[in-house]
Amino acid sequence: MSKIQVNEIVNHFDNGAPDCPRGLTITGVTTATSLQLTSLDVTGNVSVGGTLTYDDVTSVDSVGIITAQSGIEFGASGVGGTITAAGAASFADNVEAGGIFKSDRSNSASDCFQAKNNGTVNANITAAGAATFAGNITSSGKLSLGTTNANSTLTINSGSAFNTVSLRNTTGDSSGSVGILFSTQDHASGREKAAIFHQETHGTAHYGGDFIFCLNNTTGSATQVSVDDERMRITRGGMVGIGSTIPTTMLDVGGTAEFATSVQIGGTPDSGSYDAGFKAYSGGEIDVTASSGASNLWKGRTAATATATSTITAAGAATFAGSVKIGGTAAANEIDEYEEGTWTPTLEGHLGGTGTLTNYGAWYVRIGRVVHFYCYIVCTGLGTISGDIRVGGLPFTVNATGGYHPVNFSGVEGLAITAGESLSGFCQVSLDYIKLQLWDSTGGTSFLTSAEFTASGGFMASGSYFV
């Protein structure tokens, strides 16, 4: 018998499915609404219009390829199951997972994930969690390493066992550099305007170098900051250069420096408050060098644009608009003025009139409140002098509470006086003249009159007084 054609095959007991204890071999096409088999050996294709349910949860053994055009669902509907591959699993297109994609390897060094391009591995993740990427990593959110607390765009927690970040330039040489670039905008690379570089400057590769802080001040262009845009440098020896690429001191400023408060030099200051300015403590020294002796080493001002109130030159000349205290801080230690100059003496009468002086000279030195003076005068005519004779024109007014100050005379000539008489005098308080006196060994002193000072009289005088 070569062919049986029936519309329906039923169990001969009319109960349950048909029983074929010796098997059923079908070489053609079999169509069934429902088919329940203990085993099924198919050499051709099997087409299932509905759902194929496989009760053996142990394994599905297929020598060839299992093709599902709409998809394969593992586990109960909506719950999902597990795909286990004893060997490699290959997918020609995307693999999408609504949950977690897991890879469990017994060796922590084994690869769990690899991304290839034409056979070249460009991304790799090992079972220990180490990741290697040949290209860029782009994230629109926050990235955290070593912590789950991502408080900023990039958060790194190294713990305490190793460094947080290590930046390297594997192609560096004796002048190689590595750095961090900054930009205030999101744009194509090559437009960063600020950077911090570490550059090797002392020997061959892997030797010490300097920290270089750079700013590119070219705005509105695509120029990128480089080590040539240096603004500040910290050498491997700890020297700081601002505007100086080769600092030779702990702070080397290649320009003018302005300090809002104070500059302290030397050891630890003692207690108390200090005003702004330079302070050299124990072991400290202010050392300023100028190209010539006439150059100013110091200028003190009350404001940036105000006239200098104190000046010290490289030659040691000092000028102070205020006072100087020497040997203490009290008023008694204060010298508020020093001045040298000349003055013009006049021959006067206390009731009026002046004489004529054709030959005279007068100088003074003032130190603080004390004025030292000297003069010589030669009279060629008494003119309209009336009353007692005096010498006017002292450079400063005599202090009202300083008392009368004696004057010394020498070289006296041309006076109409007698033996036993001599010329004397004093500085008059609250006034600017020398009162002349005639001292008589028998009659005492009297004021010198015009009759006693002739038209050819003259003398030299010196003295001191308070102002």
C-alpha cells in the first residue's frame, strides 16, 4: 500500500488521541490543528501557525538552525526566561534587552563583552569590570567612577589605595607636555582658551618638569591655547614665576605687582595688629636692587595716584613728607622736619627805618624744632633807622614758649663803643629778629642804638633757637 487518504484519524477506542505504538512516518506534508507527540523526528521543515509549546525544560537539541521570523519568547508570557549558550552565540543584527544583560565568567580576567569592527576589538569589558574603549565615551548625564554619588558631570572617588587621576603623554620626550584644557563653551576641539600643562624641562624623558598655567587672549577665533601662552609657572623646585618663564627666586614677578594689604617677610610676627605695607620679621630682609644710584627703590603714597610722601633712592637718599621717630615712639623721639638753606638779614630800627648792607651772608640748618643759624653783615649806611638796632629776617619765627635764646658775636668792627663794652644779643620770642645789646662791665646791659652802630659797622653772629 503506497497511499492512504483519509479526512480524519481517530483512536479505535474513540477516546483520546490516535495511538501509533510503532511510530508514524510521513514523507509528505502533514497539516494538523493540534499535534501532541512524545518525540518528533523531522527531516524537512516544520511550519507551526500557532504556538509551539515544548514541555521538556531540560534542553532543546537542534542539529541545524532554529529560525523564528517573529521572535522567540523564553519563560512564561510577559515574565521572560534565560538564554544559556554553552558556546558562542552570534546575532546578525541588534540584541535588545528590556532588563539586565548578564555574562557570568569563572575567570575574572575573561572577557564578558567585546565590540568589533571588521574583526578589530574596539571595546572590551572583562568579568572583573575593567573596560577598554578605543574611541570616545559620550554621556549626556553624570559619570561617576568609584562611587555611586555622581554630584557633578564627572565624579571620581579613588578611596585611599591609589591616585585619583593620572594624565600621561606616552609620546613625550625631554620637552613633552601633558595638560588639561578649559573652555566656557561647547564647540569643536581646537578652541580652548585656558590650560594647565606639566612640561618636562630638566633632562630626558621621565625627568622632573614644571607646572605651566596658560591663557590665550585671542578672542573670536579658532586658535587654541598652548604652552606658548604661558602666564604663570611653578618649577619643580617650588619657585613661582609670574610673567617670568625662568624664575630664579621663590617669587619672580616680571612686571609691576600690587598688594591690597601687606607683604610679610621673614619669621613669625609678634602679637598685635599691623597696617598695610612691607613687614620684615626676624630673619627677613627687604632687598631691592636698582640699575643706578639715582633710581628710586621705594615710594610711599596714600593712594595709587597720590603724590609720593616718602622716597628712598638706591644711593640711600630718603625723603619723608611726615615725621621720623628715632630711638622710640614718643613725641620726644620725633623729628618732623629737616631743612637747610639761606636767609636774608636786614638791619632795622625798632621804631622804624632800615640800613644798607652791601656785604652779607646768612645760612641755617633746621633739625626738628631747633634752628641753627650763622650770618655776617657789613653796613654801608644807617639810612632812616630810628631807635634800637636789631637784625631781622631770621628763617623761622622764634617759639613763644621757648624763651630767649642767646646769640654769639665775633669779628665786631666799626662800632662807636668804649673800652669795657662788648656786643651781645638774643633771639626775640614770637618774632623773627635778633635784638642787639651793649654789655658794659660796670653798667650792665642796654639795647644798642643807631648812634652806637656806625655806618661802617659789622659783625659775625651765630646761635640756635626753638620754633
